[in-house]
Amino acid sequence: DAGVTQSPTHLIKTRGQQVTLRCSPKSGHDTVSWYQQALGQGPQFIFQYYEEEERQRGNFPDRFSGHQFPNYSSELNVNALLLGDSALYLCASSRTGTVYGYTFGSGTRLTVV
Amino acid sequence: GESVGLHLPTLSVQEGDNSIINCAYSNSASDYFIWYKQESGKGPQFIIDIRSNMDKRQGQRVTVLLNKTVKHLSLQIAATQPGDSAVYFCAETSSGSARQLTFGSGTQLTVLP
């Protein structure tokens, strides 16, 4: 049973560019959450998607946007990249209504140069 | 905003000794707490969880203690092994927050031979 899969694993972008990261949730999960983890820090909540809508958002600018597809997979888009956006981006999936079984992917390492 | 923090950024223990990792939280509405282990290049891996109506929970070689009076939880690892070397995070969540997780900054555990 595949867990949460994220792609790509690594990415290098130039300041000002746009990036799209992808996530496939664990089988049976319908909710996807995205987190940003700066080096040496704990993950920070970006937003959560359920039923193809953004249900909750953390303290991130609207340069960060997302999407959820009917098959529950999700994308994270970041526009106008800044050097400070360099981080590990983690996707986590769960079944709505519960945090039990909350499962993280291995992340996408984004480097902005 | 509310946050979860850790007392120590690093911890070194001898192989076979017990490890104790501490965490303070500030959100009195938190009702569920999770400990995660994160190895280099990987996403957070679930270790053990505890609900706020409990003060202790045991797993295989791990125990989590929760003290709601002082808003503190700890992770105890028995007979620490080299494979336990990693960064450990506590995370908290509350109902009504779409179950987003708030993480601390992590403790680097190093197991010495």
C-alpha cells in the first residue's frame, strides 16, 4: 500500500520564477495538508485541502496557492519565488474528521537561487 | 500565535541508555499531541500520540507523558539504539483547527557507541 508520494524530490529555481509541487495521498485518505520546513526548523502549516477546496490556511502569503483534484491528489504552487522560499515542502494526508493516521510524504526540497 | 517549543535543541546519549526529550506547548485548547521522528532527507515519521484526557501512553520502547498543568510533554526512549539518532518533533493540534499540526523546532538526538 503506497504511502504519500511527492514529486519532484529536488528542485532548483531562480528568484522570481514559479514552481508547482505535486502530492498523491495515501490510499483511503481524502484530505491533503501542505507544510513548509525551513532548515533546522519544524514544519509550518501552509494550507489544507478537502473536497477540492482550501479548508484552512496558515500564515503564508497568497503567492502560495494550491489545488486538489477529484482523485484527492494535490498541487502546491508558489509564484514570484524568493530566496526565503527555499525549504523542504511536505505533504501530509489524512481522512477528514480525524488526525489519526496523518501521514507525511518525504517532501520536495526546493532551492531558490 | 500559539506555538509549541522544545527545551533542548540537541541531546547525546550512550547506546543502551534511556533518552528523554521534552516539549512545552502553550495552546491550552490542544487536545491531541504527537511525537514524530525525522531522519535526514525524509518526512516526519509517527512515533506515538496521546490525547489530552490521558497523562501517559506507552508503545514499543517509547513512552509519552503529558502534564497539562504545566503544558509539558516528554518522550522517553528506552534502551536507545543507533537507529534512534534523528530529529524529534512534538506537534499539537486542536479540534476546530481542521486538525492542522503545530510543530516545535525539534531536538537532534545523537546516540553514541
